Amino acid sequence: MPTPVAVGATLGAFDLSVLLFLQLAVLLAVCRLTGALFKRLGQSQVVSEMIAGVLLGPSVFGAACPALSARLFPPASKPILFAICQLGLVLYMFLMGTEFDLSLIRSRLRSAATISAAGILVPFALGGLVALRFAGDPTLFNVHVTTPLVVLFMGASMSITAFPMLARILYEQGLSRTALGTLAIAAGSMDDAAAWCVLAVVLASFANDPQFAVVAIGGGVAYAAVTLLGIRRLLQPLGRKVEREGRMSDEIFLIVLCLAMLGAWFTDFVRIYAVFGAFLMGVAMPRGLLQRELQQKILPLTSNFLLPVFFVYSGLNTKIGLVDSWRLWGLTALVLVAAVGGKFVACTLAARFHGETWREALAIGTLMNARGLMELILLNIGLERGIIQPALFAILVMMAILTTLMTTPIFERVYGSRSAREAAAAGT
């Protein structure tokens, strides 16, 4: 029986394109079945897709049927899946940007900044302490990674928030355009921007190239300023034209898509990450009919078809079997406690400090505690660049899944489910 590498190596471009259709059919079916099961357990589609990715990876499917797994997901097919998941992430975050209401956050900017700072500093410090304890362990970190870089990477991985997942949970709960939703998204976006800046410093130091971090941070700030102060104004006539005509023409739709792709390209080019460019371009889009038509045209295909590909791609890199000792399971528990204590507790107290009710403060702390998507992106980069080893990758993936798994049940416990809120509103 050929090895996974041998199977992938024998496939040409045509064979890979044919295999892609089977891969997509399988992963979509597994995501849908997993989603139906976890919906009964009160979980969001986001969580089910994360778990579906692990099920299809080497931890479950690969362990149970190694030969079939090697034929279905050969290494040579990963770049194709990566390109598809990138497109899904970019389009989804662009749509979340169109839902982001800047007018709601202006009066609560100090609250968002404080919550974000608490959600960065406390988990970063806790992650750094964990890193100091295990720095130099060759089963967890590359032997060439220095202790300061280990501390920075673990701090970033602890302080990051599941920005796209947070946005998706809010969308599923019908809270995207509320004051609570906008505050949570604003704080989460600040958290992730800071975490990516830290990651840029780590990658620059690891590559011994200070220019890397300067270009990443400077380019990101310049892009945000140009997009929100310049491009946003230039796009207003497009919004008025759509309102006059009562529909979005194909030409305007093409312009919008080009801008979204260019924004994603630029922030990826300066090494921040593509999703931030797409999100900010979405924020710059005119509101009203143009926004609603973009949602109708892009959201169904993106959320049901493209986005699940990312979770499977991440699952293919996750080998939970590498966590094979009490010491590593102890580290897993320590990482989980530090992650929850750093995010949930710190963000809840920060929100309460700024006058939010306990109900809203707990809801914000719960949302900020989810890692999920952005955590998986950061971990994939760390693994690909050789900063962390597969065992630590698996530990941090489990932390991302568990913190996201607890989000919806706790949120609905403290804030109420969407159906309960709608029923209460109808009764008033």
C-alpha cells in the first residue's frame, strides 16, 4: 500500500481537479451531518464545522482508515484546498464588514478599547508564563526558537479572539447590528489586530528580518486609513446609484468584488492577513440596498460551501494522538484554564467596569473567549513556519475547539437564545 506522500505524488493536475470534487462532496456532507447533530445539542454551525474538520483529519478518519484517508486527502491536494478556504474566509469577513456599524461604536469606543486591552494583556501574560515553563521542550517548540519568541507566540495564541466566528455567532443570534454585537466585534477586531502585529514581530525575529514587522504594522495602519477615510467616501455614489435603480447591477457587483479582493491581497502582501483587508473593505461599503444585495448574493454560497473547507483543511493538520502522555494532557488543561481565565474573566470585568450590565458583560466575556477560526489560522502559520511542533499544534487546536464549544451554551444561558428573545419582544 503506498504511503500518503506517494499517493499524492502520483497525482497530476487533472487527477487533482477530479479528486477535488469528491473531497468537496465528502467534507460538505460531513459538515452538514455534524451540524445537524450539534444543533440538537444547542451548538452553532461554527462548532460543528470545527469538529467535522478534526473528524476528517488524521486524528479520527486518518487513524481509522489510513489508506482511504491518504487517497482522499493526499498532500498534493492541500494547496488547492488552501486556496478555496482563503477565498471563503475573505468573502465571509467582507460580508461581516458590511454589517459593522461604525455609528454604534463611536459612543462606546472607550469601552471597546478597554475590553480589547483586557482581552489582550491578561491572556498574553498567562500564555507567556506557560511558555516560560515549557520553553526549550523539543516536542513543543522548534529547537531554534528562542525563549522570547516562544513567549510572544504563546501570548499571541492566547490573546487572539475568534473574530470571524464571533461575527458568525452574532449573525446566527440576530445581534450583528446591535450595540452589544458591534461592541463585541470592535473589541474582537482590536484584539486580533494586536495579536497579528505580535505574530508579525515573531515571524520577523524568527526570520531575522526586522523589516518584516515594520512593513506589516505600517502597511496595515496605512491601509486602514486609506480605506476608511478615502475609499469609503468614493464608494458613496455607488450606494446612491443602487438606491435609485432599485437593484445592484452586475457592473457594480464586479467593482465591489474587485475591491474586496484587492483589499485582501494588500493586507496579505504586507503580512497582516487577508481577512483584515476584506473586513475593512466591507466596513467601507455603503449601507442600504447595496449592502442587503451583497448579503443575498454572497452569503449562502460562502457560509454553506466555501467556509467549511477551512475547517477541514485545519483538521488535516491536527493529530490529537500526539498528545500521548499525562504531562502533555496536563499542559492541555493548563492552557485551557489560562485561556478561559485570561479572556472570559478579564473581558467580563472590563465590560462591567465601563458600565455594562452584568448580563451584557458576561455575554461579551463569553463571546471574546471563543478562539476558533483566527486561532486556527495563527496556529497553521506557526506550524508551517516551524515555530511550533505538531504536538503543541494539537493542544492549541483542542483549546480553540473547547473555548468555542462553550461559547453558545454559556451565551444563551446569560443572554437568552434568539428564539427566546424574539418571543419576549413579541409579547411586549
